Amino acid sequence: MNMDNKMTVVFIGFDGYSDMWYDCISLYKKFWPDCNYKTLFVNNEKDFDMDGIEVLHAGKNAEWSRKVQLALKSTDSKYICLLLEDFLVGKTIDTKVVHDTVSYIENEKIRYFKLTNMSRAVKNKDPHYKNKKFLHIIPENDEYGVSLQAAIWERSFLEELLGDENYNAWIFEFNRVKEAAGKSYKLNPGCVFDERNILNLQHGVIQSKYLPGTIRYFEKLGIKLNIEREVMSYAHYYKLRLISKGKYVVPKSLRNNVKIILEKTGMRFVSTERDKR
């Protein structure tokens, strides 16, 4: 198989999530057998071996950013497909579609091409990008427009946002939220969202708990996932979906007040915990 050096696929892992690694990579290989992109898996220290995957150890104290920095030092590809270990491929990937997408990204000089938006509970209504029905612009004022959802990054743009410090994924996303504050609804230059989910990803875990719908999805395919962690109740899951929906329904000017009221009823928000740090 001729390898395509234009893009490298990078999975970022945390040793505390090692129970998910085998499922993550075995599903990736099962459903993308003809992948001809170099694939890296970067973790802390734990041993992990899977044929065709280059495993890198960033060290005991390495946070998310340090792992990405190590990955970038290990490839000279112009584009990086950045994934997390709880993104599970659930259907055969069409390699031609991926190749065509990477070529489109290069021709359009796109810096950030979001492949999924798993946390968004409402349909994307942002304007289409250049009349492509499945592509949407990412507005400058979208707090999580540029995030750690699965995406293809232009290397130089990722390096620019990443910097050289050692910090966790929350900090990276919080920095993007701060950058969006006060911005307009116009296109964030070179940033696009593709609603097709061309890697056919299923989200495995939220708040350290396995999602019941994901377990059920793979069971229907005859695939039994390795479940060593708590499974989220459907009640908890639908509460999170309701919160996500509310984010896009409630005007920005009212969101903090609504959040304060809901926290008094016992609801917890990731953003509140993040802001305390």
C-alpha cells in the first residue's frame, strides 16, 4: 500500500483511559482497512501495541498539549487528523471520500476542518460554506467552533494555537472560548464544519462514563465493547442533551443567569468546574 504523507492521523490517549484503547484502535483498523495515512497513538507511559500503529510515550506528567507537541515532532505531514481515544469508528470509512476531503481542504486553504460535533444537540443552522450542502461556516463568535471535536488541522494553525506549554484539553478549549468572546458572526477564516461525519465516529465516554447508546449501537453490530467503567444512565444522558440544547436556544446574554438557577437545582456544568481552575 502506498502511504500518503499529506496527512497523519493522531490519537491522543490518557493512561487513565487505557481500558478504551483496544476498542478504539481495533475498531479504527477494522472499519478502515485500506487507510494509507501514518497513524500515531500518543499516551503517557503505559505499554500498548497494535500492528500498524506507532505508539509514542510523552511521559508521566504530560498533559494533552505535550502529547500533541510530541506527535507533531514525529511527522512532517501538512495536515493532522486529531482524535481522542473515546472516538470510536462505527462503520466502514470510504478512503476516497477522505482523500477527496483532504484535497479540498488543501485547495481551499482551510485551516480547521471539523469532522463531527458530538456535543451539539441541535442541527447546525450556520450558513453553508460556498454552497456545499454538507459544509457550514464556523462563526468567529462560536465559543466551541474551534474545539477538540474530531477535526483535520492545518499543521501551522494547530502549532500556532498549541504553543509550547504543558496543559490539559480543557485549557485549550477555554482559550478558544475566550477568543470568541466579543467577536462577530462572520466566518472564522479558514474554519469549516462538515456535517457528514466521514469517519463514522461514535462518542464513547462523557464525564468518564460510557454512553449507553454507544454500547447499544455496537451491540447491534455484534461487537461487544470492553466496559470497565460506569455506564451513564439514560436519565443523566438526556439531561446533558437538554443542557446542550438550551445552550443554542437561550440567548447568550441570559445564559449565565439560567446556569446559576439550574445549578441551584443540583445541575453541574463542566464550564463552571473549568472556570474554577
